[in-house]
Amino acid sequence: MSGYKSCPSKSRVVIWFKHIIVKLRHYLKPKKGSHLSWSKNEKFLTMKQILLLITAAVAVSPASIFILLADAPPLSVAFYRMFFASIILAPIFFWRYLSGRFESISRKKLLQSIASGLFLSAHFATWITSLFYTPVANSVILVTTQPVFVALLGWLFLKERLRWSGVIGILIAVLGAIVIAGGDFNLSPEYLIGDVLALIGVVMAASYITIGREVRKEVHLLSYTFLCYTFSAIGLFFIVILFKQPLYGFQPKSYLYFVLLGLIPSVLGHSLYNWALKYLKAYIVGVCILGEPIGATLLAWAVLKQEPTIYFYFGAILIGVGLIVLFSSERE
């Protein structure tokens, strides 16, 4: 525990993050002569929008804690997470529909919303299953490569092109997330199946983000999230049945954490990321999601008094630097 004494104080950490936010806001201001190919609905981030993205990262951060406290099979937890997310959104969705505030959705966007939900369910199924076949460190480190796949898919299907400085920014941020995870990657052949499953889970998550970017250009946030979460729950239901996992007989506390998973990480956290997809390119949202390990660590520090190691500060700084480099490339 002696290493903790060298860690910066909480006040110094707050100053660091304030400095990073100020820098981000500066680099998100439009530059004269900029040739960014953003749509008319898009605009550079304001401080309010930056805070909403930080809120999204914080909201998603306790997901792993809730999953452990639920004390239920992982696939069952994933299903109930998306089931309750759709149940929570359902009254608002149908109220908008019955009050005439529902915007019509084209068949193409409807199918894309369904596909996005199925990709999300495939992400949960493959990533959670990977934890049984590979060390947690392997799975977490592979998950941090998600922005790379989002950038690649965005380039292939959305024509969102990155400058080399933007690529460097993403790689720096990914490196920061790996440092926070501990960098303890084991290349043993016995973990190959789990590593492949985790990698498939990353591609599924990247596909979910990429499709969301396309759909959110036209579809209202509530309509998209309700459809996406509902079909994600349906996909997970069939996966649970296929793998013969239980759907009932849990302790009362388990259902409480199922609801919390649906409400906080999904309805709040994921919905804020999906909100951002209307205004930001997919790879930018993908990189912002790397704020989740920072939020999780700070939450554990504040709530559980688990002071982070020195690696957390190095990793957090790298993520901040990566974001600054990425956003700087966007305004050139």
C-alpha cells in the first residue's frame, strides 16, 4: 500500500480533469476555413454537451458492480438489463405515439434500429461468455480497442475519414485505457477461444455504434433507443433459451440490480451516447466511451474508498491527451 502515498491528492486530480475539459472545449471551437464534413444538424460541443458525455461515462461505470451484486448467471443478467431498459422507456414511447408526437420512421431506419439492437445483444452475449474462457484482463484490454473498430467501420460505411493526427489521438486514448486496465495481457493458446469471443464482442459493439450514428441522423432519440433496447432484449432472450440459462427463481435483490442496470447504465448512460451520435462522428463517441474506466475507478474511490494505483493517473492523462489530439485534428 505504500505506492498509494505517491498518488496525487483528490484536489489535484480535480484540477487535472478541469484542465482537460477546458482544453477539450478550446479544441472543439470551430476554426475559420475548417473543411469538416459535418451535417447541418451537427455542431461543436458546448460545455453542457461535454458534461453530458461525462455523465454517460459515469452512468455506465457501475454496470460491472451491479452485475456482480445481482448474483445471477451473466446471460440472464444481460437479458434483464435490456428488458427493464425497454420497459422503462415503453410508457414514454407509447405516450408520444398516442399523443401524436411520434415521428414516422422509414422502413430502412426501422430495420437498421432492429439490427443495432441485435448487434448490442450479440455484444453482451459474446463478451460476457468470453469471461469464462479468458482472464478478465484479456477481455477488458480487448474491449478497449473498440474505438479502432468504430473508426474502421465508420470509414467503410459512413465515409467518416480520419486524419493521421486523429488516428494517433485514438491510439493514445486506447493506450491509456489499457494502462488503466493494467496491461496484463496473456497470450496463452488456452485462452484463444475467450480472446476471440471478446474480439467478436468488440466488433459487435462497434457495429452497434456505427449503425446508431446512421439512424440518429434522422430518427428521434426515444424512438431509436426504445426499438434498439427492445430488440436487444428479444435477441438476448433467445440466446438465454439457447444456452439453457434461468429466467426466474432469483433472489429479490437480484431483480433490484436488474432494474438498476436497465435504468442507470442503459436508459441513462447508453441513451446519452446515442444522443451524442446525432451530433458527433461515430469514432468520436467511441473514444469518449473510454471514459468509462475513469468513471468506474473514481466511483470506486468515492463510494468504496478504493484508492486507485498510480497506473490510473497515467492512463487517465493518456486518455485526456488522446481526446485533445483527436479533437484538435477535427478542427484543422
